[in-house]
Amino acid sequence: MLKNLSDNIVIVGSGLAGYTVIRELRKLDKDIPITLVTQDPGYFYSKPLLSTALAGKKEAYQLITSSAEDMASQLNITISTNTQVNSIDTSNQTIQTGKEKIKYKTLVLALGADQIRIPVNGDAANELLTVNDLEDYVKFQNKILDKKKVTIIGAGLIGCEFANDLIIAGYEVDVIDMATYPLSRFLPESVGRYLQDKLTALGVNWHLQTSVQSIDHENTWLKVTLNNKNTIQTDVVLSAIGLRPRIKLAESAGIATRIGILVDRKLQTNLSHIYSIGDCAEVENMVMPFVMPIMHAAKALASTLVGNDAFVKYPAMPVMVKTPAIATIVSPPAKDVIGKWNIKEMDDGLEARYESDSGTLLGFALMGSATAQRSALTKSLPAILD
């Protein structure tokens, strides 16, 4: 069966990227036909809250702000929920779902990303959990109910947020990472160690410069064996080592991909009438899995989709790390810039500036009382994509 909506904008994915594009479109055109197709239930919630909700004893339903029905009504769109898109026919401009074939004039892929799962040996390897959406959060919350110990693989942004949240919620927490200190991708070592000390003071146990070899059942526990031969006795193991953009659907349709789905500054793929946005999209060699880049990209894309071509621009966009143990805001320097970190201790905080030889500010990391300088320093940073 072909649903013939030849003027239709079809958006695949009901995360922040998909819904934000629709909100921006509706500011510009209240009547253009829009169909949202999602493999999820289609409700709207704030995904960043998943790593901070346990301490507040939040149930999954409490994180939902609008149902799919509410979103359809608010935005004047058609939503097909719990629907997998199996293929894209770019020649005939249709997508094939498990239910029907849908014609599109313009297709937007807002597919998101999956948690990376490392290969692990052991008879309990299949018990390794990830939290990437609300359904995952429900499984994780149920798994740790009446338990005491949680082990986290990954000392990056999400791993540190979960560690802090679980400690506040009353759990014993171990964190494993190959790096020498937490948030090593974002912070200079002394600043990362400062965060580590704050979380250690709360009770987090660190296992750094090592990785997981196996996870096995041991009586009522799980035994995590590390490559350094140390072991951890735990109830639950959570993997939080990063995200991998969902690109298989695009690849199978002949859409160019690399790390993510390749798009130009208008967020258009190599094929006409097909665009991509959010965690799955790669623009100018960058995949930006954060809220603010999505907001900027959605505004530009909406303008392009209604006929007013706009190029995405990314200003400096500091990221707040949700670790109540110590307020942390980071704006990492671009990978190709040359400079050095200049670090200053403050009362109950640290200020780290990444500066060029001439003193130009290229990035920063602020902790504790230093976070008050966020606005002033952000104004001095170069744009990420101008």
C-alpha cells in the first residue's frame, strides 16, 4: 500500500532533532504536510535527564512531557509510532516501513545514535546494559532495584554523570576506563583529576588505564575481570563509552557516510531531497551529539526546507557536565588548533584556559566557583563553524 503524499516532508526519528526541526518548520509554515515516522513510542522527553534522574527517584513516565498524540496535535503532523523504516527508494522518493510505503517530497533522517558496545567475554556478557533511551532507562532502573553495587564502563561525560547520580541515589559505584583520568577527551589532566577527587570523596571507586576482559556470574553477583587481572564484585554493569551514529539505513540507500551521514552546510546529503540532522549527521567532519548544535541546525534546516536556503552555523557552545559533586562547564578547543592550557586555582574551583601563543582564547574548562565566568569567556571564543 502506498501512502501518496507527494508534497510531504517525512522525518524519520522522534528524538530532539526530529521534533525540533518540526517546531522550527511550524514557525515558518503552519500547513505544510509533515509525517513523522519513528521506531519509538513517539513521546517527547529530555534525553539528558536519563543520567541524572535516579537520585531524584524519577520514574520513566515522569520524564515524559508530551505523548505522541499530544505532539501530533500540537504540531499538526501525522505520526507513525513503533514503526521501523526498512529501506529508502531514492529514485521513486519513497520509504518502506513494516506497515506501508510512504511517498516523500523531502526526507529528513534524524536517526540518532546507538551506545557503543565493546566485545566482552564471560558467561554474563549479555547482562551488560546501556541507557540510550527511555525504554533502556526503565530496564536499568528495574535491574538496580534493591541492589547495592553498579559498575560503569566509561569515564567520559555520561559515565561521570551516571556515577554521580548513582552515588547520590545510595549505590556503591566503580568506574572503569582506559584513560588515565576522567573526561580525558575534554579536560587537561589536572582538571580531570580535580573532578576525579571530588567524585572519589563521594565514594566513587576508579579503575583507570585498564579495560574489561570478562563478566561472569559468581553466586548472586557479577564478577568483572579487568585486563590488569583485578576483579570487581558488582550487581549490575552499565556501559557508557560513547555513541555511534546510526548510518546503516542511509548506507543501504546509497547515501554517503563516514562516521555519520555526510551532509553539507545546508544539511543536505549527496542525494537530492534527502537531509540529515542530529546525532547521526556529520557536517564539516564533525558529529555534534549535544543539545545546542541540534537547536542551531534545526533552525537552519527548517528555513531551507521551506525554500529559504540557510547554512548551519555553530557558535561556541559550552557543555555543562551534570556532576553535582563539582559544577563543570567545558568548551574544548578544536582538534586542529595549537595552544596550551593555562590553569588557575580559585576558591573552590579551577579555571583552565586553552590559549594560543598570542593569548587568543580557544577553549576553556571551568569548575566550581569559576563557572560564573561562563558567559564572559564564551563571548571571547571563536565560532565552531561560522
